[in-house]
Amino acid sequence: MLCSLHLHFAKAGYVCLRVDRRGCGDSEGGPVEDMDFETELDGYRQALRALRSLDSVDSGNVFIYGQSLGGFTGPILASETPVRGIVTHG
């Protein structure tokens, strides 16, 4: 269910960006065992920056949903880049 959560939001008209850890899921790169925390966190920073730069995105109305490790990295990103809200799980 949680993996398809972004699909429900997208069908409701929200712009969604799903980011998998490098070397996991549908991502490229890795293996994940060779990834240090700062490099991984920087990838999430870049994804948030790219999302906010899209013409179809209201950059003042961005929410972060962090699941699993995202429950740890999401608040770090939100402390660095203002977002409208954050939800963490796990």
C-alpha cells in the first residue's frame, strides 16, 4: 500500500517525486553497501531541488513524505530547505 501512495496523490492532481535509495528499488547506482550517508543525503537534496524547480510545482507548497530511512532524512532536508510540511513513517 505505501509503495503506491504516491500514485493516489498523482491521480488526485498532485505532482509527486519518488526517490529510491541508490542501489535499491528502481534506482541506479550502488551497491547500497558502498554508499556513505552524506552522499546519499546529497542525492535527496538534489531531488528536492529538482522538484522545486519544475514549472508545474508551487515551490511554496512542497511536502516531504519520508518512509523508512526517509523518516530520518526527511527532517534533515526540511531543516535545510523550507517546506510546507513533512510526514514521516517508520
